[in-house]
Amino acid sequence: MKPQTKQVLGWLKAGNTLTSRQAQKLFGIDRLASRIGELRDAGHTVITTMIRVRKSNIGRYSMEAM
């Protein structure tokens, strides 16, 4: 698993949510959707919730509480 993917996994497992903009600011990740895809391919359940931000829809990622 790539280091950035591990960062995202740790963040989501801690109960946080993450958008592309947050991923860029927090971790320097430009392609969050690719990292989410890697997590899903590895068997993790990642939930995508579409939210409205300044007339645009963006994805907010989360994991169910364990």
C-alpha cells in the first residue's frame, strides 16, 4: 500500500471525513479518488457522500465506525 494511501486509511479509521481539498492541504494528495480506489481494492469499505460546496457537488469520504 502506498504511503499516501496509508495516511488516508489512518485518517478515515480515526473517524474523520475527507474531501479532495482537505487531502491536498493535509497530506499533499492530488488524486484522492485514486487513493480511495486503492483502499476499496484492498477490501476496505469507504463511503462516499456527495455534498454541495459553492454550486458544485464534491465527494466526502468516510468509513463506518468499527
